[in-house]
Amino acid sequence: MLWAELKDMFTLPDGVDQELVKKCALKKMALAFATFKKKLYTNYIKKDKEPNWDDLPQVKPYWEEFKQNKLSEEAQEKSEQAKVNAANKKYSHHLGAAGYKKSFKKWQKMEQDLMDRGIRPTTWDWPDRSKWWLFANGVTLNQLDGSLVVPEHMQEVSRDLVAAIDETQQGTFHPQRENDELTRALKNPEHPGRARGIGVVPWKVAWAGDPSYKTHRKSRAEQEEKLRAIEEKMNKKVASLESQMDARVNEARYPVDDVTMPTPCELHVRARNISIHVAYGSALPLNPSTTIHGRPIPPGYTSVTVEQIVGNNDDLELDFVGGDGEKTLGDALHGVVLWCKSDIKLTERQTAPGQTDRPATSTPTPPAPEKGKKKTSSLPAAGPSKKKQKTVERQLPYEKTAEELEEETARYIKEQLKPKVPPPREKVPLELGKKLLANLDNPPKPKSLPSDYDRTLTKAHKVRNLKKKCGKTIPQLGTQQKELEPLRADLQAAIFLSETGLTLEEATGHVEAKIPIARTITPFHHGKPFVTEEEEKSLGTQMFNLHRWYLRMAKDEGKMFGVKYRDHDFFRGEDDFWVYFQNLYEIYHRQALDASIITIWVLQEIQRSRKHGWHHQIGFMSPLLVNQKLINESYKETCENMYDSLTRQSYKSYIFIPYNFGYHWILLKLSVETGNLIVFDSMRNPKSAIQHILDPFNRVWKKFVKNNKGRGQWRPELNVNMDYPVCSFINICLCARQQKGTDWCGYYVCDYLHIMTPCGKTTDEEMRMSQMGDECYSTDRINAGFILNEILDPRGEFYHDGHIDRGFPSTS
């Protein structure tokens, strides 16, 4: 509308780009309208005045609405936030309405005028972006000498910018596109969409022709810069440590430094504050030009020969490898190695002249004489004052005469060889000693508790074995009362007997058939117990505790509880779902399981695989996202969910999908690498019964293969395998057949999941018991324990705080 009115008022010349004129005109109109609203707010609303409606008649119809909008709480919050943002702005431009574009020529002329006068400006060879930004923030050039005239608030950034440019000129800093000297001085990254010092222009315009933005070149340069900085830092640190070590070592002086000829010595090693004698050898003379195996001798070490090893110290590792690769003391026997000076004890005095008058405070005290002093101080003749006097006037061994050394050695030997008085033994009560010996002989064994799954399976197996009849059930040879003729039964009769479970006598009426009578199950009533008091006493610990929790919640009118899972569980984001108390009732009476209960079991297997480290190889799809009801109601959306889940778990080896259709549960196992889809169906339904899930799954697989061609060799179509696998080492089918007359298909799926999970470490006994129909007795107890510990407990991984977000309803 505005453009149409503008065209009516003005006539554009021929050949003018109307789109460009329209864009510029509308931009100017928007700027003028914004300025007009600011003036209305500043001149009238802020001062609580009303404008002269004779001057502004077009504003009057909208004045009240405009005023309410400006005085609203939202507008005031935006105004306050704008003030805070403006206060955080550290540097402000002084360019006017023209911006950078009109100021470039002015700044270039200022530099050129100084050059024409023979004065070289400080910023003459600077990058344009850096000096333009300084000039825009109030920095100018001195007209007398060309130096920078910096305001007070620009002192720090100007100093950092000059230092960054100097580093670039010296080659210690390498600018890369937006990471240049200005960014280094400001210490914050460049904002996309504009370039400081140039204007509100995109980066590709600000740095046109700069190839450093390319990813491979930029990453290589950044990596080289980081390595260079790390190397420089390490070199400085190593040089500092070496200088400190050399200074510390050179300050200390040891008796071995004064050796002028090979001198017998003892070689010791330090173990905390204890010096251990490990070998005998000879210390070799040391001078600044001495080397060992063509290498200089490190500070604090000297070369020695190893002549005899004391005790079992052959495997003692050397500080430095010998010239022939000797690493242990045994390898260096009768050879020359490096040894720490402080751990060499001379056994024969050999000092250089002029060293005997060295102050005693400049050399460390050898451990052996110090030990002798300690022992001497324990004699009755030595008083406290005499001990203190000896400590002060003590001389080093190489500063004493031979007679003094012999006298001190004889006194030391006498002190060591005299009879030692054993310390008084502490009396220990006889009973306490016997108890200690008994505990040492029979230490308590650590308890090895089985898991809930193993414990419940073992218990069910034992109970089943107790019910078996003992003794002979088949007459042995010679014990039959009468031999019978071979039984001739036609095929139809055999099939009938197999399907009904009756014997031939029961079918013909000779024997009364024992047909089991199903127990009566009362329907679920909210608030009433799941089981009777007698049945509650026979419940396991976890199921008993869960039942008591339900009774407490039912009193508070609770009808369900929530389960919260994370994105790394089903790779569908963080979400939750709700479990009704009626679904728990089905567990206690071994009825058909709801989708929410199956999902809880899947979450348990996910947690179990994570604890054992198998979560990188196996994945799961939630039965709440893939089932027959959702396929019928929202086919396209369900396929997209399956595709997203498959794509995010494509790096895994297997994906398990519990699937529900027509009140029946099956387990689908997808091998991602081979494209095989294995079906585990306890009812042994034909392939046509599950064709409604195979078609969308194949469609999803084809889309996945098409979009991931470069990631590997994928099978173009899924290979559906309904030949149920057999465990080779015990010759048992992994897919157990469901007992007739039961609706335990959900329990069988849970058992398949537990056995198929790689971290399950299935044993032969566990596999056999899973084929006996006892899996439903363990599944309900394990589910109850998992719900209590991981869902209802606030410390559990899947705990839900009760807040309703958008959890899935039950779909079965």
C-alpha cells in the first residue's frame, strides 16, 4: 500500500531497478516511523502529556492503544532490559548516521596528510579493520609525530591491540580471518552477521578472498597453533625444572665428589626414609668432561662398577639403562652404571687435598654415622648435655683421621654386638588370643548372592522337582502281568489325543478323565487388595512390598504411577508414560500383560545392558511406539518413528522390538548388519498373521538402506526368519512354546528378552528352566522389584515426580 502511494506521487526514470528503489524506500519509511514513535514516547508519554491534536490529527484514533502498549508491563520489561544491555556495552562508536562507509575516506586522508608531511603514522601498516575500529571509538593520531592519542577508557584495549600486532609481525601469532589481532585484543569472538571495524556486513563480504575459512585448512592451522603453544609451554617448563634441578644438585656435595681413583663403596637405594644396602662396587673418579657410554652424566649421579649383589636384589630396576641395554641390577653385574651420589657410601677414605677444611654445613650427613650416634647416646655415661654438644661439633667421616675413624668404628661395633635387652611383652588375655587364632584359621567367606532372576528360577525349579513322582512308572522286562499286542491307532485319533491331552483310556471312557478346573479370579476393584490374606503370605518379598505400597496409594485415591525415561533409552527424547493399578493386578494373577508392563521390562533390560557394557551392541524400540493399534490409526507417523529409531541405533548389532497385535505378544529381533528379522512367537503363528508389521518394517528398511548407502553393505530387503533358533550346546529351542489354554505370551517375550540380551550370560540350567514354563513365576517378581527400586524410589533411575507432561497412554 505504501509503495503504491509512493509510485503515484513520484515518477521513476526509465531503466531504474524498481525493486531496489522499493527496498530502499520501505527501509527509510520504517526508520522514519520508528523515530516518530520514539519521539512520541519521549515528548509525551514519558512526560505524562498529550500532543496537540491539531498538529497530529492522524495519531488521535490510535493514541490510547499506543499509550497502553508503551506503559504495559511487557514494554517496561523490554525497556529495562534495553537499559541493562546498553550499560553492558563497553565501547561506543562515534560515527554518526553515515557509519563506517563515510568515515573510511576521512581516516585515509588523515593518514595520507601525515605521510605527505614526512611523518609516518603508527597505524600506517596496520590491518584496516583494527585501525578503523580504534578511530571509530575515539582514538586519533597526533598531528606532530603520528602517534596514537588514546582516551582513558580505550587505554587497555589499545595496549592489547598494539601487542597483538607486534606478535603478528614477529611471527608468534598467526591471524585467521575473524580470529585476527582485533579479536585477540577484545578477548571475545566475532558476532556472525557483522564485522567490527567494517560495519554490518556478512563475513564473506568483510573477508572476501580469504581462504582460511575452509574447514580443513582452518582446523589444520588451529591444530598446528595449539601444538606449537603446547610445545613452547612444555619447553619452558622443562627448562625451568632442569635449571632448578641443576642448581639444587650443584649446591650439594658428597664424599664421592672427592674421589680421585676407583674406591670401594656400598650401593644403597632409598625406600622412603630407609636406606637399603643392595650391592658392593667401586666409585669411579668424576670430572666435568666424564661421560658414560658416550653420553654426559646427569647431575647428581656418578659412574660406579657393580661387583657383588647383596641378597635377592637382582631384579632391582636401574635409574638409567646401561650401554648394552642393562635394565636391572643383575644385568649390570661386573659392569659400569650410573648411581645416585647420595646413595653411595665409601668404605675406604679417599679424598682430595684441600677438601678437609670444608665447612660441615655444606654437605649432607651420611646415614650410617648418624645411626651410630643415636645408639651411642643411649649409653648410661652419655648425658643430655654431652649428646647435644656432639651433635653440634660432629665431623664428617672424610674430615677425620684414620685413628679417629678406627676408634669410632670399634665403638660402634661394640655397641652393636652387646646383648640387647628385649622390650617388655604386652600380656594378651588367653581367650582373646584363642579367638584371634580361630578367626585367622577360619576367615568368614564373602557372601555371593544370586540375582533376583537366578534366585526365582532356581526356587521354581526346586519346587517343580519336589512335585515329581518317585519310583518306577513303567513296568520293567519280565514284570508285566500280560503282554499286549501292538497298539494300532490311526492318524486322526493320534492328532485328537495330542490336541486334547487325553490318554486312549480316557478318550474311550474306560478311565475317568481328570480335567483340571480353572481357579476363580475376582475382577479388579480399585482400593481392594489384589490377593487374599492367605495368598499374600506366600508372595515373594518384592511382590509383598509392592502390594502394600498399592494399598497405601489406593487410600490416597491414587490410580496410577508414572515412569520417566531419557533419550538414551529409546532414542526418542525424554518422555514418560503411566501405569494403572489394574496393570499391576494382572501381574499378581498371571494374566495377559499390558504394554506398559512390557515397557517396564524393556527398561530393565536396557539398564542391565548398560551396567554390563553391552548397550553399544543392542538396542530396543518401545512397544508404546510400535504396535498394531498405532499402525492402524497413524501408519505414516509410526513408520517415521521406526525409521528415526533405526537410524539413531544403526551402529548397534541387534535391535529388539516387542510387538503387540490382537491381544498377542511376539518379539522381533533385527540384525542390523545382516538385515535378518527373526520372529519369536510362542504360539507359532504363520507368517501371514504378522504381515501387517512386516510390510511397514520392510518399507522402513528400504528407506534406511537408500539413505545410508555410503555407510556399509546393507541387504536391500529384510530377510524374515521364522525358523526358531536352537541353542547348540544344550540342543533346546530358544523360542519356547506357550502352554495351551494360557495367555502368557507377554511373559514369554520378557523371558526371550532376558535370554537374548548378550550380557545375560545364560547358563545351561537357566536355559532348561526357561523351557519349563517357570519363566512367568520369575518375571512377575523381578518386575515388582524393579518397579520398587528404580521407579517408585526417588533415587531410582526412572523415578517420576508425579507431574503430568505428555505421557503415553496404554495401548493394549
